[in-house]
Amino acid sequence: MVRGRVAGLSRVAGMLVWSGAVALSGGAQAQTSVQEQIGRIEIQIAELQAQIDRLKNQSIVEAAPAVPALTKAVVPPAIAELSTGGGAQGTELLKPGQIRVGSSLVSLGGFVDASMVFRLHNLMADVGTPFASLPFQSQGDVGRNTELRGSARASRLSLRIDDGNGPDGARLSAYGEIDFLGEVGDGANMRQVNGYQPRLRQAWMAADSGGDSGFLLLAGQAYSLVTPGRGKGMAGLQEALPPVVDDQAVVGTDFARQWQVRLVKDLGPVSLGVSIENPQTLWGNAIMPNGFTRFVATSVPHSSLGTTPISLDAVPDVAFKLTLDKSFGQFELFGLSRVFRLDDGPNGGTVSTTSLAGGVNARVPVSTNLDLSGSFSYGTGLGRYGAAQLPDATSDSAGKPVAIKALHAQAGLVYHPSSRWSAYLFGGVEMANEAGTDNVGGQIFGYGNPVRMNDGCTGSVTALERGLAFCNGDTQRVLEIAAGGWWTLHQGLQGRLQIGSQVGYVRRTLFADLNGLAPSADNWLLFTSLRYTPF
């Protein structure tokens, strides 16, 4: 129809030109009359040409395919005109930081972070809090004095590659992410240069079968399957950690980033997943009996929580998860199986023990702008998966490993009335039971042994300087309450600028000694963060 209107207007314009020429051929007309007719004809031709141009543009728009709607994004998308490949030209909507390389979509990510933390008692820590190391006031400078740290080490860089042109709708992806919270190395001092090295956070590849099969395979370093998730399935980048400033999350949070191979089956609102993950044991008082020598070579890797020897492992951690994603909430059930192994010293070989734990995670939208979350886990060998980092296992008087039973729990509220600001409140606890306790030949074995002395935990520093073993009890419980929020100062095509603030209270309690003393150390934490996310 549009093309017919364009042709009709073109014929009208031609007739006007022809009639003007005939009129000009008549010599009886006066010169002024001829000029007036030429002027009117030129105006009419210009108007007709403008109508023709508008109709041509309309025909192009009607013939063009519909542009798919964008998913909701925090940063408004930018529009880039690109070739769709195969020689055909089209329009593709890309977000800032995205480029098309062949059939792959490359997405840049990360943020620049400027954080500051104030602690009532010095922990000698950066933006990640070592919850189980809260000092007592009798333990010298770390227990009596305040602490102020400014840090940009939480700044993060990421790169993601997606290719959705595989056979039968298969999708391939890869993701890498680093920050600068690794252990301080050569040249990385706070005296002058502050040259902190990059630290690997995630590096994984994934293949999604697409179609009706609904299988996902993920391999590399990613968040453990025990980490709470959000959204349908168990793909990468779906972890649902508390949105706090503290890099160590909140006490009661189960999470780890480690090597794994994960297989997930999507069954609509239900998903099943299993992963084999890198083993590492966090030992508590795994001392050797007298005359017992273990020959285990260990090295000291870098860690944001300090240095930890590599444990003697031969069996991977195995995690299972079942998720249900519905409009009224998301619910997860997980299990964790582990094996702890020690060198058997003079007996030769090794000796092992197994552990088994499980838990539930839930996220429920109470209203359109209020979310309730909660998690609970219980069993043996949970220690290093918790934010407080209590031990996984210990050894008894025979030098054999004993798994430590633990309980982790957390609840939180996140209030997000608009895209410009949000507020949160979280509370959590992690508890360990005593395990493998015994006293033989003057040696104290196991974790939580009441023979350990707590008399001087609240005493004077003079007693500490005398070298008395007066505050060497094991940590039984760590709890935390944290509140804060994020406010968006600017949001646009240039990115997003946010400021975050958080206040927290942490308490660490020891096992009771023979006198029934179970002292506690507490700390107040105040965080602020100015964060710019360009993409």
C-alpha cells in the first residue's frame, strides 16, 4: 500500500512539471506571470518530494523485523549497530562493556572499590574479617587498640564470553574474575608502594545443552555448590551471598570458591545438581602423640584469611543439591560428603575418616520490595565452608582424624524500595562441638578439651608477657549481627556510582575450661565503601 502511494505521488509530480512546461510554451503570457507559475510549481514539487521521502522511510520501518525487548538491567543499555554475521545486516542491542567478536559475545565487568573499615579492637585485617580470630583484651596490642584500614584491594575485574551458536541450540560460556586481596608478597607493603598482587576468584567454562535435554556442565574454579543460589538452575554467577561490604560475608554463610566439575539437570521449576570439588582440610589441634612422627610435605599458599598448609587429601569433596524455583520463593536442599586423612606415622600409610553434612537455603519475597532469606546446615566437616572458618577435624590421642560436628544458621532481610537504594539486616551463628578430647602423657588432644586454661583471657597483659598459657581455649561459637545499605549516587550510560555503609557486632566464645570459665571476646565493625561500576 505504501509503495502504491509513493508511485501515485510521483505521477502527480510529473503531471505538474508537464503542465508547467506547456504553460511556459505559450508566448502570450507576461514574463511576471510565468515567473509566478514557476515558483508555485517548485513549491508543490518540494512538498511532494517530502511526502515521498516520508513514505519511503515508513516502508523501511514496516519491512524491518521487530527488535527483541531487553531484559531488565541495572545500567541502561547502549545501542550499537553491528553486523549479525553471514553477510546480513541487522540491529543488535548491547549493554555497555559488551562487544561482538565473531559469533561470541564478550562482556567486560568489575568495579573499582575504595573501602574503609574501623574496628573497635585491632584484627590486623583488610576488608575481610577473620571472625574466629577475635582477640581478648589481655592479648596485647591486638586486643586493646582500635584499627583503621583504607583499602582498594576489593576492586574487581571480570571477563565473560558467551557463544550461543552451537549445534542443536547448545550454548558455551567462559568466565574469569580477579581481585587484589591475596596474601601480601614481595613489594606489597603498606609503607609506600601498596603493590598488591591479583588474586584468582573464579575461572570456569560451561556448556549448556539447550533444547529439551536441559543439562549443564561446568568445570573450573567457581562458587561451591553448597553456596546459596538465586534464579532457576545452578549455572555460574547465580550465587546469592549477603550484599554486605565485608568481603568475608556474614557469620552463618556457607560458601567456598574452588575447583570443581558440576553437572546439573533442569526439570522445569526443579533442578538437580552434583559436583566434585577440590578438598582441603582446616585442622584444629591435630597434634601428634609423643614418639609419633608424620612426614607430610606441605606448602603455604596465599589466602585472604592468612596462610594455611595444604592438607593431605586423596578424595574430592562431593556436594549434592536440589532446588525448587517458584513465584512464592526459591528453596534449596544440599548435602556434603568429605574425607579427612592423616599420615599414620610409624605405622606407615595413612588413616582416614569420613564426614557428612546437609542444609537448606530459602529466599522468599515477603512483598514487592522486601526479601527474606534464611539458611541452616548441620553435620560433620562443615567448618571451612562457613564464613567464620571454624575447623573441620582434629586428631585423637592415637593420632587418628576425628571430624568435628558443627551447626551454621543465618537469617536476613533485604529492603529495596527502588533501584537507587537498598537496606539489609543479617544475623548468623556458627557453633562447633568438642571432638577427640583426651589427655595422655601430659599432652592435650582433640578440639574443645576442657583442660585448656581460660583464666587469663580477661587478665592483664603482664601475665601474657610472662609466657603463661592462660588463654588457649578453643572457639566454640561465633555470632554476628550486621546492618547496612547501598545508595546509588549516579546511574547512567557512564555506569553506576554507589556508596555503601555497614555496622556489625561480632562475639566469639570459647569452650569452658575445668573451672567452668567460657570467656567471650567481642568487636564492633564499621565499613564504608565507594564503588564505581562502569559496565
